[in-house]
Amino acid sequence: MRRPAELSARLDDALARWEGGTSRRDFLKTSGLFVLGFSSVGFSGAGGIGGGGIGVAGPGRNGSGDPGEANPYPDPDYLQLDSWLVVHEDGTATFYVGKTDGGQGTGTAMRQMMCDELDLAYDRATLVMGRTDMTVDQGGSGGSDAIERDALAARRVAAEARRVLLELASERFEVPADELAVSEGVISVAAEPARTATYGELIGGRRFDVALTGRNVNETTGLAAVKPVRELKIVGQSVPRYDIPAKVDGSLEWAVDVRLPGMVHARNVRPPFAGARLVSIDESSVRDIPGFIRVFREGNYVAVVCEREEQAIQAAESLALEWEQPETAPFPSSEDLFDYMRGATPVGAGTGTSPRPRVEGDPDAALAGAASVVEAGYDIPFQGHTAIGPAHAVADPSDGQMTVYTNDMKPYSHRTGIAEFLGMPPERVRVIWMEGPQLYGRTAADDAGFEAAYLARELGRPVRMQWMRHEETAWDTKGPAFAIDLRGGLDDAGNVVALDYRARIANYAHVGYNQADTVLIAQLMGIRPERPSPGGGRGPDEMYHIPNRREETRAVRFPLAFETPLRTGNLRDPNGPQTTFAGESFIDEMAAAANADPVEFRLRLLRGTTEDDATFRRARSIAVVEAAAEAFGWEPRPSPREPGDGPILTGRGISYGYRVQTAVATVAEVEVDRESGRVWVKRMVCAHDCGLVINPDGLESTIQGNLLHGISRTLYEEVQFDGERVTSVDWRTHPTLTHRDAPEQIDVVIVNGDPNPDRPDLPHYGAGEPSHRTVPAAIANAIHDATGVRMRRIPLRPERVLAELTAAGA
């Protein structure tokens, strides 16, 4: 890695050439420079190269032109090798990938894989992510698919670059390519090791000009094959994450830190209750505030803009408005939510448009003939993202273009959505992704970017929009509520013969990512999609063999579908924690009815058939359940245990599931204070099979983050509302996990349950979300083991647990 002084000198030279009249595009075409650790916004306003603390220039970068051009930001062509990587004159390389990193080390892992395929030392490369003018459109983050799916394309293009470099060396040395050796960016003649050429000497500062093939971005490939697993050297190593040092010392520039010349500050003024109609605004109430610029109103959307942030906050708090309440209550209260959901007519009922239940065998007949039938209902409330920092974005409309700085995890749809919303060609809009607190689903960052862009376009100046804490907690998109009812049948031997799963989910008009007609500003302006999303979902993901089963999930709607703080969007592992909480709690209930050990009961269901799928999820599921039990030191016995007489009751619980191709089993050990109802998750063991592991330390940290977030959602997080507004609007009314609640110990067991674990093409799967879904049921099952009381509604706040313990006489 270059020393800061050396980098600074090269940067000064480059910028001196640039500021002397060279356009950005010409600068990028002629420079072989990569720069680490500076930000564009400090010196160049909207037109800068950097973003998120990294600026990169390379030969022929697509889409980094002058805003004065007709189409300054065209899409980088994923079928050109030069769109994916640049080799610089000094032999270093810069990789360009269309993903974002939400603090899980995705960027480090992608860089490891690409360095391995290119045969370049890890510290000789840097990585650019999620810039719509510089990186190919791989969609940004979502679905835990960065490593599982998108990294394969990145590996293939890096392998292709290595192949081309070997061909160049073959021509230079007049030796067949298969007689050359390559190590860490240096190619040598195998028979004459003294004859060498570096990557920089072969192509540094020039284009590859190599076309790739592929029907879509993630099928992109060249002629070269990726390396067999056994030949990978950097993959599998716990390389330190490159983003951590700057986060620790505070030098990393986040999206919230962006400052531009002439920038002004904006704040929203939300309706005081859902479904309100704005009648009038008294602008004189804020006109005398120092720095006041303007009040914006379009329909029910209101925002104020001032020169300084504190002025905008004062103006938003002081603005006098008159609102009219709706005639119909927009939604039930949170206390009446689950009764409402079970009693409401599902969306599409009787119209022929609703999804049909998934049915195997004859569950009704099997339940009628079962030796015993178990029934239970489970309730999961709306849950919010409640990011530690509220949503924010900066938009710059200079020179007839629009640049948006955001930490929205999907910058590409952010770009196209904003372009559509503003009526601009996408080629005149760019989105620069930077790190920040908004991630894990459809957060309010989407909305903030649209709001900033709209206000910047109207005002003609850069605008920084930031939501307030109460606004973030009340108006961000919510993970949908579920009401789930199950019936299960057991035969005389305690085997499961039938399972009937029926769920109601409150996510009608579910909002997608950056859709121009569903973002909150559009809804408040009166813009509507022609057909609202009907909502829906599916049941738990598991490989249990149950011969007769029915699975049905139907959406219900509230009277108010739009302009509501209960609009739903994806939250981390969108429906996984909710459905797995019900499914795995109910499996435990059936194990208890059968007087069986919970682990043995699950293994019996997994081994009920030998049929498996192409990725061996059944075999790998068995492996993680066994590994979790072994690592925990599980002693076989039925649950619950005999409770003690002391104030603290202890128990253990297990939960299993898979997400896409990753199999997970988690064991929780809890302590329950029978006098206060407080639950402490003392220990967690997670067995995790995501195939080939790229960075062991990074994977362990990702899983730990999943588990901690899951504990928070299980014990505390709930969106509460009174029938016209959200009432949980801060950390007091919407509590979250604290250091006091953290487990004493978290053990992560990495499992390779593939029947052929040494195969050379062992795939890598996702880890950003799968372990998250197992947490609620593991904790609830552990509480049952400790107390004999079954908790069927989350969150498990002390008052709720204490009420259940008291009711049961425990």
C-alpha cells in the first residue's frame, strides 16, 4: 500500500492537470491513478470523482463525463472487461462492482476473490462499489446474494483479465502461455525465472478492450474459467476488513457528512395523523426565522428549506398548518391488530386472484385420523428499521444533471426511480453510494434521496435532507405483521402425520425499492401506482418430511393503503423471522406433545426421506442441527425441564431453517427472572453452512450481527399505534437491545455439510440474513424449556413475559 504522502503528491499532480481545463472524462481516460482516502466533495462539488472516502480514476471508465454533456452518466457496459477493473502503471488494480457493503465486509470478500482470480496480492488492489456512473449495475445489496450470485461474475472477469495478461506476456516473451508462471502480479517464464514482466508493464494505464459474453450482468464471463477451490490462496483467509480502520479513527466520510458549495438544509413536516389532508399553511409563522428560504408544498407533502440545519429544524417545528382528519379510521390500534387481521377478509378473496394454498397429500383426512392434534396461534407485530442514524441524502442539480449522495443500498434503482420521478433521462442522473446507517431492506433512505432530489431540482441548489428521529421511527417502512395459526397431527408413535399452516400478513400495498410512484413523497403528493402490490408471503423454509401438509399465506389490508406510517417494505430477511418463529415454535410444541427431545424430533423429520435437492439442503440441514447440538453440549431430554424454586429459571431452545441455499441451526440458552419477567439470552450457538467461506472472521462477525439484531427484534422491537398515528417514536417508546442485554457468549460453528466437501467447485452462498431468522423461535423455545410457559407473541418484553408467567402460575 502506498504511503499517504506519496498518494497525496500523485493526487496533487493529477488534480492540477484536471483543474487546468481537462474534463473529467479526459482525466479518467488518460490517468492510471488510483486514489485511496480522499473525498470528491471537499474540492469539486457535485462533479467530483470520489464518494464514501474512495476516489478512483482509470483508463476508459464509462460514465464519468462532464455534466455539461448531453448524457454525462451512461451505464457502464458489463460486457466490457474495462468496466470491471483497471490495472495501473504501478501494477496495482482497481475493481468495480455493482454491490454495496452494509458493514458486513462484502467489499473485502469481493476484493479477496477478485485478487485471487487475478493473481494479485490483496494489498495491491482497491475496490469501488455502488457508483452508478462507474460500476456495472448489479443491483446493489439485497437477498444476501452478493457472495452467492454476484461474486461469481466478478471472479470470472478477474480470471479473464489474468488470461489476457498471460497472453500479453506470451507475446512479449515469445513463449506459449502455458509455459508461464504468475504470482502476485508478476509473470515469469517458468524455464527462465529471471525473465519477468509485471501487470503494470504489460498493460498499466491502457484499456483491455476485451469483450465479454453473458445474457445478463451476473452471467458475465470471458473465455477463462475460475480457479478450482484448492488453488485459491486469499479466499479462506481472515483478511482484515479494509473499511474498519477509518471507521474506528473517524476519518471515513459517510453519506451524512457530505457538504457541497451552496448547499442548503431541508426538513419535512409530516401529517400529524394518518390520512390527514392539508387545508392551509401560514408561511408567516416561519418567514422571520434567520436563514429561511422557502416552504414547499405539493398535495400533502410539506418541507422547509433554510441556509443552516438548525434553522430548518426550527422552521419545521414552528410552521403553522391546518390539517383535516379522515372520516374513516386508517387502521386498528396495535392492541386490536391481531384480532383485526384474523377477522378481515383477505385481499382478493372470491376474485380468483389470490394465491392458492400449497397442499401435499390430504392434510384434512390426516388430521381427522391423527392420534393427537396440536393447535397454536402466533402473533408478530409490525417492526421498523429504526436505524441508529435517521435517513438522509444530498442532491446536487448543478449543470442540468442530478447527483445524489446516499447510503441507500440499491443505488441503481435509486437512480432510475429518481429519474422517472423528476422526468429526467437516467443518463443525466447519477447516484453515489456512501456508507451510513440505513440498510437491511427497504429503509427510509430511499425516501430521503427522492425528497432531496425533488427539492434540489425545484430550488436549483444542492439540498441536504435529513429526517428527525421521531420521523424516522414513525414513518420509515415497516416489516409486516403476521398472525399465524397452525394445526399438527401426531400418530401413536409421536410422528408428525400432518401440518396445516395458515397465515395472515398485513402488507397490502407493500412498497418496492425506489419505485417512483410508491416512495413516501409521491404518496403524499397524491401519486399512486395503477395497481397496488397485493402483498403476500410464504411459510417457513425447512426440509422437514411431513406427508400431509397445507401452507397458505394471505394478505389483509387496512382502510388506508397510502400516506400511512404503516406502509410495509422489506426488513432484514423480510419474512423469515416471523414465519420461522411460528414454524419452529410449533415444531417444539409438537415435540413436547410427543414427549420427544427437540433436537431428536427435528432430525427425525429431516431424515424422514432421503430425497434431496441439487444443493444438498437436506444433508446440510441435518449437519447444522447436529453441529449446533454438539457445540452447545445438548443433553437429550424432552422440554420443558423441571423448573427450580429460585428467582432465575434457565433453559435451552433450538431453531432451524434455511434461506435460499444457506442452512442454519441456532441454540439459545436463556435466564428468565420470574419476578420481573426479564429474559437474558446468556449464550447462543449458531451452526452455519454457507458453502465455501471467503473470510472466516468476516463471516463470524456477520453471523454475530445477525444474532444480536435478532435478539433485539425478539425481546424489544414493536411498532405501536393508536388507530391514527404511530406512538413508538423514540428509543424510550421503541426500545432496542442494549449492552446490558448482550449474551455472555456467542459460538459460531462453520459447517461444510456438502456430501462432497472437497469438490473443486464448492459454491459460496449467502450469510447476510439466514441466521437472523432462527433467533426468535430459539429464544421462545428456551423460555418454554425454562418455565413451561409458551410465548406465542413477540416481542418478549418483561411485562409480557411476567404476565404469561403469572397467568400460568410459574
